[in-house]
Amino acid sequence: MIYFITGGERSGKSSYAENIAKELSARPMYVATARKWDDDFQKRIDRHQKDRDERWINIEKEKFLSEIDFSGQVAVIDCVTLWLTNFFIDTQNDVELSLIQAKAEFEAVANQPNATIIIISNEIGMGVHAETHIGRKFTELQGWMNQYLAKKADKVVLMVSGIPVTIKGGL
């Protein structure tokens, strides 16, 4: 089962995803894709880790999600935007190559047996138009990956001001 949770920044995506995971498993997995860019980002990571209690299996994986054994697990992957940033930076902003690599990683995760994956992403294309060429390229990458994930997902939820709006799949 694949859940795709998308929405704007601070729309309630992570809380919603975590609640689903806790309903489905006594010991869910939390996969954080953030790269530690600076001290401020490390503080954000530390805060997020403190928010999760001992029930969670915490894994940090910047890019290669396929290296994780998701078989039989309920897992939250947070988040696609930070994960794609790692591909985008490592490919020197090559949208096509980043998309190919990210899709391949996701397919390897999605094909693991008996896994429930709850993947979180941002809808960055719904906001202000990016000022820079690189920003516009990343917005395109994010949009294409979101479309791909939504197509593959069994259930898609758009978070709007903390309210989940199901746009694909049932309860």
C-alpha cells in the first residue's frame, strides 16, 4: 500500500502521515531524507527527532532508499522535496537525470513485499513563481515527481490548512 501525502509547507502533512503510521503499526519506521546543510538545519533535524517517541524506528537516508528493507514494515518517508534536492545537487541540477534516479529508487522501494509506504511531498508549484532559473528547474522536477508518485499511489491526500482532502483512493 502506498500513501502519497502532499500539500504546502506547514499544512500538516507530517503529522497526518505519522498518525496513519501509528494506527497501522506499533513500531513504524521513519525515514528522514534531509541532508545536514548547516547548523540551523541540524537544529531542525534534532527538533523533529525529539518529536518522535520510542515507538519509532528512525533511519536517515539522503538518497538511496532502496538500501532499506521495507518488507513487512509501515514507513513514513519525509520528504520527497529534500530527497529530490539531494539528487538535483549531486547531478549538477540535471532535471532529467535526477528524475530517472529518483524514480528508480522509488520503484525499488515500492516493489518490496508487504510494505506500507507513506510518502510526504510538497506542492511547491502552487506558490510564488521561482525567481531563478535553478529554482524553476527544481519546481519542474518536483512537479513531475509528484505526478509520478500520485499515479503510483493507492491513496493520495492533499493537506490544506491541516485538513486532509482525499483526492485518490478510499479509506
